[in-house]
Amino acid sequence: VPDEPLETGDEEFPWTVEIGAARAYAEATDYPGPVAVGAPVPFMSIGLCGRWSPARTGLVRRLGFDLTRMLHRQSRYHLLGDPVVAGETLTVRQGVGGRGTRRGADGRVSRTGTVVQEILDAGGSVRARISHQMLERPAPEG
């Protein structure tokens, strides 16, 4: 599990794993297991936890990138401990995890950034850590 600390915009909020959202995700992805209160939810559906954030500015927007030049590089899901189950109330801690630059083959520099969501249980243990790496292409020349 990457230990990249949250740099800025740290926030925490409660998140109740909603059965309806888990079912909708399961139906859209042909998830084979049952989706019921107390049952594990499809692991990718936990990435929706940020939608319950009370913050006025979305997590990705906090990078300050020009969204017309932004690309999503990759997402990583690290599942730790017990599975997340429908109906459970957890805490989400999210923020910017790091920034950097990357020089392309043409010599131009792109900015990179990572946003991180950690899902914690009542005891404060991290049950899942999700990171999304983004890239902002250089501005057009001229």
C-alpha cells in the first residue's frame, strides 16, 4: 500500500454504504454476488464514496488543473482488512496525495497529481485506499 501522505485538502466525512448505489453498480457490471445489507459490495463501487463529500469543490478539481487538458492515468484500489459491506457506516478521508511534473518526448512538461481516498472503520483502521493519478498536458504553444 503506498504511504503517500495527503498533502492538501484533507477532509473526513461519514459514509454509509448505500445498498441502492451498490445494487445499481452491480447491475451495470454484472456483479455475480448477492448485494444485500450486510453483504460485501462490489469493490469498485467503493470508489463512489466521494460523492457523499460535503466539500463544495470536487476532489479532482483541487489539483487546479485545466480540465480541458487533463487525462486520467490510472486508479489503484488497495483493499485491506474486512470487506466493505452494504449498510455499514465508515469514515472517508480524502485529499491530494502528491504532485509532480513529467517531461514528454517533445521536451514539454506536463503536471501530474494524485488524489487519494481512504476508507476507515470505527476503530480508525484503513479498510481501503483508492488513488487516482491525473496528468495535465502542456498548454498549446502559440
